[in-house]
Amino acid sequence: MVIKLYNGKIYLGDKNYGSDIYIDQAGVITSERAYEESVEKSDFDLKGNFVVPAFRDSHAHPLFAGRELLGAEITGLTTLAQIGEKLQQFRSINPDTTWLDGASYDRNLSEAKTRQALDQYVSDIPVVLHAEDHHTLWVNTKALEAAGLMDGKLPELTEGGIDIGKDGLPSGILREWQAMQLVLAIAPKFSLEQDVAALLAAEKLMLAAGIVEIQDAWIERGMAEVYLAAQEQLQLRYKLAFRVDSASFEEDFRYAEQMLPKFEASLNIKCQAIKFFIDGVFGSATAAVIEPYKSTGAHGDLNWNLEDLVTAIGKTHKAGLQTHIHAIGDKGVDFALEAIAKAAKGRFNPVIAHAELTSSEIIQKAKNLGAVLCVQPFWAQYNGMLNSCSVHLGEKRLDSLYAIRSMIENQVTVAFSSDWPVSSYKPLDGITVAVNRRFSKDQQVHNPSEAISLEQALDCYSCAVSNMFGSEETGKLAVGEPFDAVILSKDLTEQNLGGFLTTEVLAVYVAGARLFPYDHH
């Protein structure tokens, strides 16, 4: 049996288009000749819809996102009163809860983000709210008390920090992982059953958005076990990146080594990478920058020293794993590339995740080293998260962020991702911003010289991610490749911003099998 899909517009990848495509009974793309010679054949009318290679997300956190679905949803709320009302509603609906978790608040919220502000709405149990960049927590007094942070003595931290109020006590803001973990470590633990349900809920959303392959870019103790427990129910393909910390590298790496053999027989889950954090984020002035921050006069934080990082990368490569480095500031990205250059080479190309602030010299270094830049295109817009960084970076640097076009034109592999739940998991949203450099007609266009074409954006969400993963599959719709494809409701080549924003995913196919509903008739 060979199926012919016709009467549509089909983007094949690498700037090539077609009008027909042929799928054999194994779900592999075949030729027109094979269709003509086939004894059994059928035709499927695309009815003018747009077909593109299926999307792949090179850096997301589906388990974290699924867990957040179980808490209070505060995304998009613009005032403290709205957040407070949502917290009280959640508390009322869940009277037996002993811990209130919510995500994610707008960093650009104008009202003071203090523990007292949350106390006026919920004060009898800990309240923990995640900032939209997920590098900051806003908590109430009860959460600080539970963590032992209100007794006048605070632990020494090597990265991030605890904001102090005028009363000399923690204000309610915790920045970066070490500080955040002081509270998160005492939060009620999810059961394995809850975590499996959370992961499956996240997968359902990703599949409906056209995603067929995802890298979970933060796996720590207990999380790989969730994937093991859920693997027979999961429909999509997963790559796991194990998080390591500079202070506990050997212990963290040992966990990854212990889990590797447990996934060897898995058909859809692969232990792919070791995840390093080099710096923080702009919103907290913790990303490492060459020019000092306007707000603090400091240069942010480097979480590793060079010698230790070089050794750790070498050990990663020796184990056959990929280096996946979080680096946001230009100093952080340059530092990461320096370590990669000094470390023993591996079988995978190294990856720099985020690379928000770069220069032509840094981009050239990435090219020379064969490094993949894993970028989040949805962030390239003047929204609350970006605007909240202005006080730290100043307008000139803020306006220069996310140099995606420069990266591509300099022949660097750019793999797109969402970093969900930090931002929208929908690739169509990321593509919209990558092409238009804004997500609504009310926004000013951000750094328009770095806008890219539709075809480039589609490739960054498909074949570039396959390239990054070192996959045998190209991520293109080519003869001999599995038919991993998405059918969209509109031909994006003919759409303006409004058309992009209203385009829908109609169907998703993996190896020729339809996993997301679509009416064939």
C-alpha cells in the first residue's frame, strides 16, 4: 500500500517545496514511481492545507511543566490582586493542601514582590511562585519559616542570593538554584504515579502542538525513574539531559552513569547529554556579561572555574554523552566555548543553550568549534520578561539580543526550543516571533535585522534539531525518511502576523501513523 497526499503545499525542508508526497505501508516516504507501481494505493486530499516536517524541541522541561499544571495557574496575570485572587481560589478548591505552588508570574509586575504581599492573601501555608524565567522564586513568610530562613541566620551561597528587606529579613525573593533549593527541597514530593500523570499530561499538549521529539534538559535524581515508569505509555521520542552542579559534579554524574544502562533497550527514550549551568539570567543580573550591569556594576556569576569545567566536559565525552551548556551572557557563552575548545572531543557536537547575548567574534568561535546554538525564538519580543531586563542591560544590549539571523548566516547550526515551562511550548508561537520579531500587533518589533525567513524557522525546529541530536533521521520530508509531519490550517508563506497567530495544527504524524486527530473526509 502506498498513499499519495496531494492538493496541498508541502514544505520538504532545506527551502524545498512539493505538491505531492508518497508514504508506504511502513510509514516511510517513497517515490512517485513506487506509488504508480504499487498494486494497492490510495489518495488523500490535503484540501489546500500546509504540510511541514514535524517539530522537535531541543530544550524543554516537560516533567517540570506537567508538575506545574497541578498547581495554581498565574501565567498572564498582570496585577498582584489578580495573583492573590487566584491563590485564594486555589486554596479554597484545595482546602487540604499543605503547600501552594504557582507558575509563572510576570517579572515585569510593577507592584513590590515581597513575602508580605503574598501573606495578605495566603499566610497559613507556604506559597511558592515561580518567575517566568524559572530562575527566581517569590515566596510568602510561611515558606521562609519552613526553610529556616527567618531566624536571622542565612546560609552562605556560591551563586544567586536571597533578597533582604528593610527589616533585615528575607524579603521573599530567592535568586538562582542554590537559593531556590533552600525552599524547594522541603516541598512535598510528588509520588511516582503523580509524576507519570504529569508527564503524560505534558506530552498530550506537546503532541497537539506538532512536537514529536523533545529533550528534557533538566534530569536530576528521581526524574529519570519517571521516564522509565512511563515509557510504555509515551508516544513521542525523548532525549534526557542530566543536570550536574559544580559543587557536586561527581555525585551528579554518577547518577547519570547509573541510569544509562536502564535505557539501553528503550525504543523512544535515550540518555543524551550532561547539562551544565555556566551562569544565571538577565532578569536577576546573574548571567555573566563582559560589560558590567547598569543596575549593579557587577558582571554576573560564573558557576564553574575553567579547569573543573574542562575536566567535566572531557568526562562527559568519554562516557559518549553530549555537552549541553546553559550560557546566557556574552561572558558566559565565551567562557563555555573556551572550555569546549580545551576539552577532549566527543562524538556529538557540543551545545550552548540560550546564547542570548553574543557578538560576531563569539558566533565565529561557535562555528569554528562546531558548536550548536540552542535558541528560544519566542523570547525575541518586547514582553514582560524581556522588558524587565532593561534596568540591568540598558537599551543598547537589550535591543541586540537573540542574533538568530547572524548565527544562521555564519553557518552555525541553530536548533530551536521552547524551554517550556519558561515560555510557550508551541513551535508555531516560536516560529511567529522568529519571523516577525513580535507576538502581537501592539508590540514594537524587536531587533528586526535578526528576523529570519519562514523556511529557516521551520528548519530550526526540525532538521537542525535532528542534526544536534546526531540522529540518523534528517528531520526532512525526503525519500527514505519516516513521514514525521504536521498538517497546518494555513499556508504560512502567504500569511502576515495575524495569519501566523491564527494558524492551527490539524494533524500530527509519526512514521506515517496519525497521533493527533484529523478528519480525512
